[in-house]
Amino acid sequence: MAPFDVVFSDLDVVEPDLLYVSRERRHVVTEAHVQGPPDLVVEVLSPGTRKTDELTKRKPYERFGVAEYWVVDPELETIKIYRREPVGGAFARLAELQA
């Protein structure tokens, strides 16, 4: 859970609200940060972070190989679930769940 940086490169560092790294990929987790893409990243939207969490952070998550990305919107009571496409590696919206 935040605060815990995910370092993709010297210029690409993000701090997701929640992340998961599988046992098979635990080598990317160091004491200081995650060095490489987690298996799952979850962003919880707030009025001050909505655009950054849903649009700006999505680009490096997609580009650097995060397998699954969830956007939790407490205001709209929804969760958008994105998963990497096997071909091309872009995110596709797998589901949108409403409470």
C-alpha cells in the first residue's frame, strides 16, 4: 500500500494506492520500492487525483507491462478493470463493476 514507489525507469516513477506482485515475480520488490511492473495496480480516485490516476498514470502502467490495472471510483461506486491484451500489450477494459 502507498506510499511505496514503483520504478519503471529513472524518469518513470509512480506511487499507486495499492499494488500486488506475485510470488513468481517477487524479485522486483526491494526494501525501498518495486523495480519494474507489478502484476496488479489499483488506483482509488479522489477529486484531486482523478485525472492523474485514471489517465496520466495509465500510460506508464500500460507501457511498462503492468498486467492488470483497476480504477476504483468511490464517488460513482464503480471499479473499472483493465487487462493487458496478449497481442500488442495495450490495456482493454475487461469489466466495469457498479456497487
